[in-house]
Amino acid sequence: MKKLLALAVIAGGVFFVIKRNKDAKAEADLWREATAPSDNHVNGVYLNGSAPASASVNQN
């Protein structure tokens, strides 16, 4: 019975570490995507929702 409990504790620890690493990777990927510079813009506004510091709106 003690061996089974020890095995369950070890398996739980392994799954916890794996989940934590996957969550950290997902957060890093999201942060990288959100802060990546983008050359795609429409009317002076970038598609990721940010605007350059010296944005000038061109009115045609």
C-alpha cells in the first residue's frame, strides 16, 4: 500500500511539473506574439492593436 501511495505521489509530481512547463511555454509564446513588432498596419494603426510612437494618420 505504501508503494502504491509513493508511486501516486511521484506521478502527481511529474504531471505537475509537466503542466507547469507547458503553461510557462504557452505564456511565453503569447507574450512573444503580443509584443512582436508588426509591419502590417491599416491607416496608421497596427493590426496587433498598438500604434507607433510617432504615428501620423494619413487622410486621403
